Amino acid sequence: MSSHKKREHLEKIKDAIDKTNSLDESQKSDSMKRVEEWYAEDQAFEALEADLIKISQFFEGIFSELGLK
């Protein structure tokens, strides 16, 4: 999935969290924090993946075996 698409999904999730009456303010805050952390970690992994593949195509095979490509 492209970064743009992931960002769109992230915004939809954040919007749903913000608009819901099912969560109190503390739960909303914690949820927003976790969503942002997940996105940052996902972006970091994508950068790591790209860097490793630049080093060697060997890593492309590993990521494929793991179902990450």
C-alpha cells in the first residue's frame, strides 16, 4: 500500500476516533497517540526496508518470504 493511501486511512481512523461518542477524552487521546506511533513505526520500517534493498537484493527475497513485499 502506498504512503499516500496509508495516510488517507490514518486520517479516516483519526476522524472516526475524534467523532465517536463511544470513547471518553482519555481514550481518544490514547488512541490518537497509538495511531500516530504506529504510522511513524510503519514509515521507519519502510525506510529500513528500502535501505536494505539498496544494499543487496538478498533482502528483497527475505521480505518476500516474510510476506512483506
